[in-house]
Amino acid sequence: MNTSQRVGVLVDVSNMYHSARNLYNARVNFSAILKSIVGNRELIRAIAYVVSADIEEEKSFFEALKLSGFEVKSKDLQVFAGGAKKGDWDVGIAVDAIVLGKKLDVVILVTGDGDYVPLVEYLKNNSGCKVEVASFGRSSSAKLVEHADTFTDFDLDPNTYLLKQRIIKRT
């Protein structure tokens, strides 16, 4: 890693939460992720995008994210008349990445969501910054991994990226 690189980290918290839960029946250690993927580079901004379901325990989780060095952006979970629920940050993350990409050397997307492939391509071709992706490889889009300049696979060392509790690998 080039220690003079200015880095921005954008975390799709919901994507990471569901990947860790489905793959390992565990919770993500966002603090460890931030330290690992930034390394000795200059962190300019770290943003965690969360969806608020107005549950009591999420307040302490959001506070823990802030204490770990993240700016937390939150939006309310949408509940539709038929009972369907929706809450994602795809457009918000994309807009922030485009704006920040002009001021950074590296944008790190912490997600495995293939919907970000056009964003990765845009950033690489129009902002001049490198784009790294970090997530659990088994739940990541192959296209997203392919288009990133660098991919960090949390599955290679899950104990580093998950909170210390019993990890059960699902196959």
C-alpha cells in the first residue's frame, strides 16, 4: 500500500450485516475492517450507511460505528402498505463516491453488491482514483470483484473481520 494515498471508505452496512449473518452466523467487526483496509494510508473520510428500523439496540450499534471512526448516515426503513420493506443506500453511496472520488486517490467500497459495478467503472474512468472492494468473497458479485482494482476477501480470515464469538461456517 502506498502510504501517501488519500483514502475514502464507504460501507454498505446492511450488505455486510447480512453476509456475516448468513455465512457465519456472526456480526461484523467494522472497526477491524476499517483498520485493515486503510492500513497506513491517510483516511480522509469513512462513512457507514445504515437503515434505521427504530429498534433500541441499533442506537448503541450506531454509536459504536461512530466511536470506530465512521460518519454514520442513516435513513428510515420504508414499510409499504402490503407489508414489504425496503431500505438501501445504493444511490446515496454512488453519489457520495462520485463526489469524493474527485478528492481521493482511492475509494474503498465495503460491499459485495453487484449493483455497484457501473459506479466502479465510472470512478476508474472519470475520477482517476483507484477503486478497491472489500467484502466476504462468497457473497460478492464476481463482476464487482473483477472490475475492482483490488479485492479484499474477508472470507480468507473471517476471525479478523467478525466480532469475537463462535463462528459457524455455512457451506
